[in-house]
Amino acid sequence: MKTILSNEVNRRLSAGEHVNIIDVREPAEVMNGKIPTSTNIPLGLLEFRMNELDKKKDYIIVCQSGGRSSRAVKFLAYHGYEVTNMEGGMLAWEGKVE
């Protein structure tokens, strides 16, 4: 499984790079703050909404601590998506939140 550190994601966003981020936390968790530009698709709905994702794009998957996102990465990779798990999740995030 490919992984990326939160500070690398933050550096890429700060540099103006377009980064596709999928937040697999529940909506109530996302209300407390999310990474700007991220899209919320709760883990439980991922199977039903993965058709919204483009297999030609790379995605960074994030959750609260890294557990759910690692499950999402394994699931999406199995279905042919290019995905990377953000280690430590939002607990490790030190960048801006919206």
C-alpha cells in the first residue's frame, strides 16, 4: 500500500498543486473540519459511490487516524484505482481546515 505523510500533502496543497483527496470519515466528523478541496465519501458508502471516481486520477485517502483510510485504499486498489493512504489521518494534519 502506498502511503504519504500529512506534511507532504500539506506541502503539495500549499504549493498550489491540485490534489485529489477523499475523506472517508462520517459526515459528523467532517463537520469538525476537513482538508480544503477534499471530498467526503464515508467508508460505508464507498462501494456505492466509487463510480464517482476516475481510474485515471490519483487519490489520497484520509480518515481520522489512518485505519479506515487504509481499508478504503485496499478496497479501491483492488478495484483498479490509484490510491495512497495519508498516514496518521486528521490527527496528524497540521495544515488548514475548512
